[in-house]
Amino acid sequence: DEAVEVADGVRLHVRAWEPPATDGSAFVLLHGIASNAQTWDGVARLLAGSNRRAYAIDFRGHAGSDRPESGYEIAAFVADLEAAAEGLGLERPILVGHSLGANVALEAAARRPDLAGGVALVEGGLVDADAQFATLDECLAGLALAPVAGMPLAHLRGWLRGAHPDWPEWRLAATLASFDVDAGGTVAWCLTAPRYEALIRALWNQHVSGAWQGLEIPAAFAVADTGDAEWTAAKH
């Protein structure tokens, strides 16, 4: 693991896989809102096994990265990504993002055509938030984080294990890395409520259709069917 400075007083935590022999472009892996870089461990190991360098980044305000009071807009996250790629010495990496990460990757690639060699978007970057929710308040309510503050870590771990019996141990650990644990053994989201709300507002104000119009590099998609037929159709 390493840290890269992206702004004055702001350093981002990076998980790096750098095989001895490398082939082709590096991959930069961007997590979803309130998540963390560790969730990419399985993908990164597969990439490294194919002699590809992989770098998973914790966004500001998340997990192991610094948590400044401001800078929770898409433009700030794009600037962080640009600075991180430069700090890591990466030339036209492939940007892979999930959810929020997909939106950031798309926006970055559209604003800076020279930044990336391609993008892969996992359940994100396809439809504006106002196509799913009628109002910002509805969006904030619909995407609210689970109220886990004060829950014992052991209870949360047991609940996750019961809800996802197929998860390997690394996936469970990656999910738990999205939480701070206090001296009493209880958890709270690393991403605080005000910063989470600021990010939801940023996604609400982002218009991905405009970003698509500026995209000049190859793109791949992984789209989930949640059971909501209208929402799935909108993404397709």
C-alpha cells in the first residue's frame, strides 16, 4: 500500500499490484460511494496474474484516505484522480469504476481525453440520477446509508456473514473496511453523513449524457438487473 498526494494536505490511500513482468496498460480501480479500494482485491489479483499493474484508490473521505471537510464534488474527485495518476507515474491507464467510481471515471475521461486509454463502467455512468428519482429529496432518501452507527463490529460481521454465506473472507474484510471502529468496538461509516449527502448532491447534478458526448476512447459496461424493469431498460 502507498499514499499519493493529490492536493494541498490531501493524500489518497492506494492499494498497488505490480507484478515483476508487466504487459500492456495499467488499471486504475475506483470504488463506489461509501465503499473502499479493498473491494477490488479479487479483480486486482486477476489482473496482476495476467501481468497487468493495478491500482485501487480510496476516494477522499473514504477508508484510508484523508478526510478533508470540502471537495466532495465530481470535479474535485476528477482532479484527485488526475493527480493520483500523475503521482503514480501512469500513462493512459484503463479506468475501471463501480457506481460513483464509474461516474468519476467517465467524467475524467471526457474532460481529459489524454488521461486514459479506455474506461470500464460497472453499474454506473449510464443514467442521470434524476431519471431514477423525481426529486433530490427522494434521491437522498432512496440512497441513504444503512444506520449502523453504534452497532458492535462483531454483530455487523455476523450479519454480513449470514446475509452473504458465499463471500470469501477477503470480501467480508473489504466490506468491513468501509467502517471506522471505536475503542468500544462499535462501528460508524468512514464517509460521514454530511460528506455522503454532498456526494449524492454531486451525482444528482451530474449529467452523464454530456460526458458521453465528449468521450473519445473505448468504453465497456457491466450493467446489473435489479429487478426494476424500468430502471434496467433506462440503463440499456
